[in-house]
Amino acid sequence: MDYKDYYKILGVSKTASDKEIKAAYRKLARKHHPDVNQGNKQAEARFKEINEANEVLSDPEKRKRYDELGADWASGGPRTTSGWPGGGGGRVRVRVGDQEGDLGDFSDFFNTFFGGGARGEEFQGFGFGGGAREPAGHDLEGAVELSLDEVLRGTTRTLQLEGGRKVEVKIPAGVREGSRVRVAGEGGGKGKRKGDLFLRVQLRPDPRFERKGEDLQTSVSMPLSTAVLGGEAQVPTLDGPVGIKVAPGTPVGRTFRLRGHGLPRADGGGRGDLLATLSVSLPKELSQKERELFEELQKLGH
């Protein structure tokens, strides 16, 4: 086996902690993942190399063997001319109680007790617990875009992952921009050693609102007559339009606070508020009657 410097592949030192190795792997895996480098064979090869390095360095037992044995870590030690660690070759006899029997040559013995496949197959490593170990899984990370309505109420997404595998992810209400939703055991890998799936939350822009933490901001346009004489203005909210009373002579730019019409609070203590700022919509065209009235107001000094 050719020696590969797994530390160099991940860009970490030989004294790197498990946390540093995991962070380095995630960063490189996102950069070289086939989904973001479609058709790029070089990135695909790099991604496989990164996963191979992570599989070894993230497993304490494998990492220890790798540090001690280098290129021969997978076989447990340097091979002798007989083909197995420590030499010996030949045939093996085993005594169980008063019985003694001949199990044939070493490879037959090995297959009998450690569950190897047909002779000539590649052996993938073993532990003293017996049996071949599945390769360590790796985490997957992607982005999920949510509307403000989905943030308010929570939602469910059905995602198709590598190998055509589908997984249903429940996203709770109140998630934040940039936060990550973790789905345990749904990452990359096979069998019971899959990694985790992480979904990074992105918010879809909403033309009605601007988000300020748990609060929402919006602008409410009202006719000039309502601003002067008073009346009611309709405020858009995530729960539907809500009417607010506007007193006569209310200045443009005044902000009304509608409590409990924002997004869920992080501590679970209800919802934030909606801040509605008043603006006046001026008529683009005036009828003859409207023009006369405005001219009369102008004469009165208004």
C-alpha cells in the first residue's frame, strides 16, 4: 500500500484534536462535494481522498495504528514473505479440550475464526470483537430555504440524499437564520455507522416584512385623507391583515407595535412583535373635483 499523509490531506497537524480534525473535514467536504462540483473528476477524487483520511483519523483505533505503522496500518503490521504479520505461514493445529485438529493453512484458519470471505478476497480489517468493521460514516451538510410562515409554524422537508436515499426532516418552529438542524444517523456511510445530516437554515426574502430577531417590521400605506381625518389602516401580518385605528393628524412615520404578531421567541416565551410604520400614498392623478379641493386647501394655507 502506498503511504498517504492523511494529516496533510486534511491540512491538520499530527497533534490535532478530534474537534480540529472534524472541523477540517467538514470544511473540505463542503468545498469538494460532488453536488457542488458536478462533472469535476478532480474534485470527485479529492472528495474520496478526504473521506478516506477522515475515516482513519476520526477513529481512535485506526488513527493509532496509522501513526504507528504508516502505510501498513490496515494490515496490522509489515507483511513478511509468508504474506501475514509476524510470518509463520504453514499449517495450523488447534486444541479444544481433549480434541486436536488440523485447520489447514493459515488463511483457512483465519477465515474460519474471523469470518473472511472466499480465499483471495480483500480483507477489510478486524477487531478483537470479531468480524469485519464497517467504515466510519461521514456527516453531510446542506442548505434549506424557509419562508417566514414556515419559521412561524414549522415544516417538513423530504430530501433525496446520496444513493437515491430519501429522508423526511421535521424543522421546528422558530429556527434562526444560519442555525443548523441536525438529523442523527442520516449522513453518509453504510449500515449502522452513518454520520449525521446537518441542514443550514436560510430565510427566503419576504417583500412584506423585514426581520429583526423575533420582531418583524413592515410599512403601512394609507390615503392622505386618513392621515388628516383619521380612520383605519390595514396592517399585513403572518396571521392575516389586522386593522389599526389612526387618529386625526397622525404624523407620517409613526410606528405602531402589534404585540405577539412576530416570530416565536428562542426561549419559548411566546412571539415577538410586529412594528408597523405609517406612510402616506399620494394620488398620482387628480380628478377635477379633487384638484379644486386641494387648491382651496392651498388658499387656506394647508
